[in-house]
Amino acid sequence: MSGGERDTVVLPLAGTGSRLGLPFPKELLPLGDDGGRTVLDAMVDLLAGCADRVRVVAVTGPAGRADTITRLRERCTALGVPLAVVVQEQGLAESTGAVLSAAPWFGPVTLVLLPDQVLHTPDPHAAGQLLDTVRTADSGAGFLAARESDPARLAADGALRIEHHPDTGLRVADYADKPGPGAVDGFNAVWFGYAFTRATAHRFLPVLHAATLRRPMVELGPVAGAAVVEVGPFTDLGTWPAVRTWWQGTGR
């Protein structure tokens, strides 16, 4: 990066990982490959293609994440990426609450990546592509997304309906967070990460936060029309069945 303010990558790391019941944070879960990599390593690897233009903000709980932050600092130092650590504010729940807690650190564009999702075919340029796309998109927002047709997956994940427009490319037409069985008609993708401009954050994030907390969404705001960069299939390693499938090699 030759000058100017860096974009921000927010990593929400305040969750307890209660579904797995691990004695260590879920982002340190081994991926089972020969390199001894963890989920955290896979997440940081996605920043290699834009390392010279981003900074990372890790959002932890009040107890901190000493082992995670040590590993994250090593990886960020190796990439030349500045790292800041903040604590999630009380009263701001869930991963969207962690993102809202990082608001003073938002960059011109901010990208959010979750600590338990791993791409089957990682693309080190996808993060930078979304940052570039969102910077110029009319909506000021966008998603990294994978096509999905499994009703069970759509019901339990961040569901999108994406459509192709001749002039603007892939755009979001509808959004729901874990819509549940019987409410997935029309959805055809799930999101892996999302990004927004500083100017759009005050409108974009409340929509996602309300959906996560199961509060009524009056309107989709900038979520409707948000840009989409496809990343291909990914696995959410937040449950033991998913972890076992990944380790057995059938989830990749």
C-alpha cells in the first residue's frame, strides 16, 4: 500500500464455542492437514492477497483470548498487517454485536470474517476483490457468498437470494439469518463474509444485527442490492458432525 488509510478486517472472536465444548477457542481447532494449520490460519490466509492494504481488528470477550491473539499476532506480523484487539461491549450480543463494538476501527471499507468457517478452495484474492467491489458499489455493501440449494443448510445459515443484473452483476435480492425450515423458498446462497463502507455502516449493520437477534426487520436497507463475490463451497465448523466430516475428508 503506497499511502492512505487501510481498510479493516474484523474478526469476531468473543464467542464461547459452547456447541463444541472444546478446552480451547474454536478458531484454534486443527484442520487435520499435514501443516498443522488451524481454522484461524485458514482465515488469515485469505488476507494474503490484500495484506498491504488492510489492518485486522480482533474482537474478544472480557476474558480475552491469549492463545488466539498470540497466534494471530504471529501471523499478522509475518504478513505485515497491523493488529488491534478490542473487547466486545456488554449489551451487544452475537457476532454482529462484536462487529458493532469495533466501530471506532472501521476503515474506508470493513470486511467481516467469522472464526469457524473454512473455504473448500481458498482464494487469496477474494477478500481484496470484495473490498474493491464494495468501495464502488452503489449500495456500499457486499457479501462473499456460495451458491446453496440444500434447504437444511439455507434454514440454518445466513441465507441470501442473489440475482444477476446485466449492468451491475450479482446482487442481493433478499436476506435472512437462519430463516428456519419452511422459510427458505427463494433463497439460493449462503454468505461467508460481508463488507461495508464507513458511510453505509450505520444503515447496513443494524439490519444484520436485528436479523441475528430475531428482531423484526422493517426494511433491508443497503442489504438489498448489496454486491456479491462468489467464493465457492465452505464448511461451518461450529458443530461436531461438521468437524468429523471435515477431518474425514468428505467435507472438502
